[in-house]
Amino acid sequence: MTLFSEFGNYSLEVRIMTNKIVERRSFKLAAKAVWVAILFLAGFQLLAYDGALYPDLLGKWSYKLSTFNFGSYGLTAAEKDAFAKDMQELAAVFHETPVLSSPKGIDADASADLDLPCAKDSCKQSRVKGKLGISLVFFCESKDGKPMRAQSGNASFTVFTNLQEVLASKNSLWYNGMRDEQGNEIFFEPKKVKDVDGFPLYENGMMVIAKNNKPVWVPATVEQFLKLIIRDLKAEVEKSYKNLPPEMAAQQPENPLSAMVKNMEAELAGLSPEKRKAPAYFISQQRMMLGPPIVDKSEPDARPLVMVNPDYFDKSLPRTAVQLIVISWSDIPNYGFVAPSFQEAPPESREFEVLNTLDYKKLAGLLK
């Protein structure tokens, strides 16, 4: 499995040997980080893989449905049956691809479950959100020279149903994300890499399968964004003085963030109604420290901010009805969207085959 990360100017390729299973990882490291990397990897044997792969060995497909989270959604018997049927049909579309119907060089392990992106008990009122995880486990040479399932270096991708929140993956403004009082996250609009059979594939490896004419996300406004930044900065200011006795807090110099809050409040107060409702553009948290957080869309690196569309779903349909499918091809972006060979990355090469042979129109046909 090749993993490529940007850290600086130097390149280092490492082959990690664990029971004859090798993960080939490429890193770009700054000079100061080279010794850190050497120390980090000191526990591994840096040896070339001398075992065999089995690209023509016929594997198997397996599918299971977990009912562990059913109680969290308070599903009725009819809703349980509907969810099980929908996930079975979803898995069947993937199973029908040539690489998964007769998997060679790999086993394909599929597992369906309910997703739980909601606070305690709120799932019982929410739309039912599912996930189908498919792991691609390649065959390698065991110590006795026979084929075995690899214990590491495997690939996987996940298919989500009715889960808009996952669209923010790898597009959050910062680590913990920025959410309004309803829990809706503001995030960078995903960049489209290309269309696959008429459906968009984005830079973060997400593919959106939607049926109705409503957008799955909508622009975040300048007013929404500024208000949330002001709210979060005020919380940070309060936190900095929270554990100090009142007399000590009064003697502390003004938190630099307080000045930022005042500037942003003045900026918000001076905006016209039209500007308040305009789409927001942002660059980075670091850029925000140098000037106003709201930037013009003409600025280099400016990106539009969006939120999931709260009106996307048809509320007249049952809450189990699948109205949105999002595929997270987790390994595809690591290869620059160019398929590796089986010898270079066995499971990832098969993941690309699924991407390129999946019947997307049949998948879209599952939407209600």
C-alpha cells in the first residue's frame, strides 16, 4: 500500500516488513524531520518484500448486516425490514461488478450497519442513515510459502446512505469543524476532480449519487460565517480567563483575540443587507490572523464555503427511504486518482477497478 504525504522537500521511501507483508510508504520530509522519521521507523525491518502475490487466486465475497445500532434509532419491525432490504440491494450492486463478483487476488468483505452521527436519543427522530463498508483483503505469501490473507496493508471504501454530514470530510475549516447551533457544519465546497459515468467525484474521494433536483449543499452566507467566528472567538477569550481568580483576571493584559472580536463585530455591523446574504469565501485559519476572515472570491486560493442543504430530503417519504448515496473512496486520492498496478498496490488496484466498473445508474435507481 503506497501512502503519499506532503511534509517538505526531501523524499524517503520506506518498505515496512511485517510477517512478509509489506506496506510501501512514500513521505516527503523537511530536513529537520528526517531524523524524527528514522527514529519513528527504527522498530521496523526495512527490507524489500520477497514473497509472492496471487493476482489470479480466486477469493470470495461475503456480506453481513449488523443490527447492533438498531435500538438507537428505535426502529419498528417494518423499518428494520426496509433498512435490511435497502442495504442488501445496495451491496448487490457492488457485488455485481466483475472484480467483486469473482474477486481475484483478494477477498471482499462487506458489512452493513446504521450510522450514528447524532446526539443521544436524537437518532430516534432522525432520518435513518446507513453505511456499507467493503474491505479488500489481498493474498500474500505466508511463512510456509502458502497464500494467506494479509493482516495489514489492505484497502477499504464506505458507502453512506442519507448521510449529508460526511460531505464535509477533509473539507473542514479546522480540526474540530465549525458548526451552528443546530450542529450544521460550515465547510469548504468540495472540489470536483471529474465525472464518472455522469456522477461527480471530488478531491476528498467522495462521490455523490443524488436523484432529486435539489443541491446537496448550499452556500454559507457572509453573515452566518462571521457570526460563528465571533461566537467561537468569544468562547476562547472566556476560556482564557475562566480558571483565574477575579482579581488576577482583572490584571491580565487584554487577550489579542478580543481585538479580533471587536474588529469582526464592527465589520459585520457595517455590512449592507446584500453583503450579509452574499456567499462567503475563505482561505485558511492562518490567513484569518493577518486580516479579515471574509475574502473576495477573486483572491488566490479563495474557496467558497457551504453547508448541507437542510431542505434536501423529501420529508413526505418514510425515514428509511434512501434519498442520498455518498461513496467514500478512501484510497483513491492517495494515488492522485491514477490507478496503481496490482504488484504495486494489490487491494488499491482492485478498488480502482470497482470505481471504474460500478453501474452508477443502477445505484441511482435505488434512490427514492
